[in-house]
Amino acid sequence: MNLDERIAEIDAMAGDLRRSLDAAITEAKESAENGELQSTAESMVDLLEVIKYHKSGMRDVDNEANPTLVTIMDTMGTRKFERGGLLVEKKQSSYRSNWQNNVLVRSVVNTAMDEIADREYVDQNTGEPISERAILAPWIEAVVERLLECAAFRDWRVTALRARVPGLDPDNFCDVKRSSKATISRVK
């Protein structure tokens, strides 16, 4: 059996599985309507556990099959191609974690402060000029500390960080795991 025949066989088995699942759900509804509530509920728990187990297994298979396609595309020297009415593209993604929130929050706040024209005031006690930023600094620091204490920063918008804090590379402030994945979509 060649690969195309095996794929056709898998597709047929998937159709059979779907019809079998639909039949089981219909039977469960009928059993429940006939008053067999406890046994039907228990059977539905079993069915949902079987579905969950096999969904997990299919996710594992997808996580193995997709990198295989990416490797083949790399060997072909292509980033995208069409197959029938489908567009297949290799895309890069980055998963970022363990952000250094202290540094990033302060960088964003300081950059925002730098965008405001600094004004000077006269210290009423000493008569010396004092910058507005020096006056506001304790309040801003208190707000930053409170945010860091109370907020659960899970992620940062890297495009916005790059735009708002020139020269900052967000990848230097977190752990980055890069991956390549093939995406398949309909040709428009």
C-alpha cells in the first residue's frame, strides 16, 4: 500500500468513526429519554473520556506529522506551495515566557516620560529650579510597584514594545522557543 492509499484508508476510517460516534450519541439521547439516566450518564462519561484520549492522540500525531512536512519543505527548498485548492506555507512562531516584567514596565514608563517635554518649577523652600520629572518620579515609581505587585503579566505585545521603546529587543527580556509549522489554507 502506498502513502496515498493509506491516507484514503485513514480518511475512510475517520468517516466510520464519526458515524459511530454520532450513533452512540443518538443512542444515549434515546436511553436518557427512556429514563435510563444513571447508566446513560456513566456511558457518556466513558464516551467523553475515549474522545478526550483520542483527541490527545491525534494532537500528538499532528505534532509529529507537521514537522515532517516542514522538513520535507526545507529539503525541497520551498516556503510555500499549492496542492489542489490548498495553499501550504511554512511559518515561524515564537513562544515567549518568563518575561522580565520589572525591566519592561519601567522601560515603557520611562520612554513615555521621555516623550513629554520636561518643565521646570521653582522649589518653594529653596528657590532652586526642579524638574517636573523629579517631582513626579516618586508617584510614578509607586504606581509601577503597585502594578508589578498586583498584575499578572503573562505576555507582552512585542510589536508594540519595539515601537514604543526604540532599541529594545523584547527577546532579550524573556525565554524564547522558536518553531516552524506548516499551515494549510484554502487558496483564495
